[in-house]
Amino acid sequence: MTAALRTWRELTHNVNGTVVHYAHTGSTTQPVLVLLHGFRSNRHGLDALTEQLRGYQVFAPDIPGFGQTEPVSPPITLERQSAVLTAFIEQVVAGPFTLIGHSLGASIALLMAGSFGAELQSVVLISPVTKPTRLLSVFIHIYFRMALLLPDKIKQMWFGNKTMVWLVDRWMFRTGTKHAQNRIISQDWSNINENRPEILIRTTLSYESTRFERAAKQILMPVYCIGGDSDPLVPVRKLRRVARTIPHAKLELLPGRGHLFPVEEPQYAGKLIRTWFEAQD
């Protein structure tokens, strides 16, 4: 018999003028996880993974400017987005917690982690995006900087193009079933109207000036850094460099997996995370 899906409460919290929308599930007696979603996603982007992490209380906020959470005031940068989420956790999450981020969420988790003390027990970075590769940097300059020049209505069409979303997802798929891949594409299509072009552009461009290495050196708690060896966005050399910079990081490279493996194969990703949690006890 299939277990019922987890029940989510949809909530908001005002962080110094920025209203953060978040979802919460689980009992207050359970250990706490804070989940940060990826690019062009929202607080429910990792629901399939959360189903594999039963027994935990989960807080899943929309990153500022994504989903329903308001953007930070300009300039829009990863550091400013992480500052809002750091304050959100300090004000909403009581007691010890573990921070889990995927893609953009892992980038922000990396920036945030060093701000916490003993209350942050551990960190899971799934496919953390840091400095773009040379090829990706060229694409960013062409695609995103060109988009800055467009009128707002054309920008919305530029980033709300379902064909482009489909092509990007197909480019990143590696191992999921047809059903899982169709679920991801459908979810990304449904998120199109939530996407704010200016936020997508400014967030992406801020990667080039963000000092990830400095932030990584300040993380003193155990870190589980995982990613696929077939990830087109986070090559193995980038993943290794992140793990080397964090004082207490364990790196696990997953054969044949790509950037979207935690949503393509949530059972597999959940098992990896659970196994790591058990090793920490």
C-alpha cells in the first residue's frame, strides 16, 4: 500500500520587510531540515525528495524573488538573498537543524552556512553551482546580458518560452524515468508564470562576483557534497574544488548522474542523504 503524501502547511513570515513564503511539514518533535530549491523553481521543487525523508520536520522557503517570495531590494545578489534566508531561519526555525540545498539552493546554502553556530548541525550541498565554466560564462553573457536590453514584455516572452524550458531540462536529464522527466518538465512549465525575468537575470549574473571560496572556508560543521559526474552545469573539477575548500566536507561523485538527479531519482537521493545522516549519529 502506498503511503499518503505529506501534508504541507503554507505560511508566510516577514523578514525585515521581505515577506517570505514557505511550506512546513512534520511534527515539532522531529529533527529539522531546511530545504532550498533550485533555479526557476519554488518551495515545492523538492517535494519528491522530501517524501523520502520521512521522520523529519521540514521548512521549505521560496528563495527571495522566486515562487511567491518578494525580491530583495536592489542590487539583487546571491549574498542579499542568502541574508534574508539566514534571518528567516533565525526567526522561524527553533533549535538545531540541517540545511539542504540543490543547485541555486546549494549555492545559497554554501553562502549561509558559515553564519550559523552550533544550531546548524550539518549541511548537504547537492550539485552546488559556484563559478560558471568558461563555456557557460560565454552563454550567460550572450543570453542574459542580451535579455537585459529587451523591453519587459519581450523579457517575459524570452524567459517564459516553454520550448526553451523543455530544451534546458532535456539537456540536463541523465537517469530519470520517462514519468519522472515528464513530471519535472510539467512542474517547470507550471512555474513559468512565477518566474520574474529581472530576478533570473540579476541572480545569474551575480554568480560571477560572488566570493564562494571565502564563504566555504568559514563552514565548520560537517558537509556532505554530492553531485553527478555527468552534470553539465557543475563539472567534477568544480565539485572537487568546493569540497576541498570546506574544512569538514565529504565529497561523493555519482556515476552517470546529472544536475537534476535529486528530482529525477528522489528515492536514490533520499537514500544517500539518510545514509549520511546515520553516519553522523
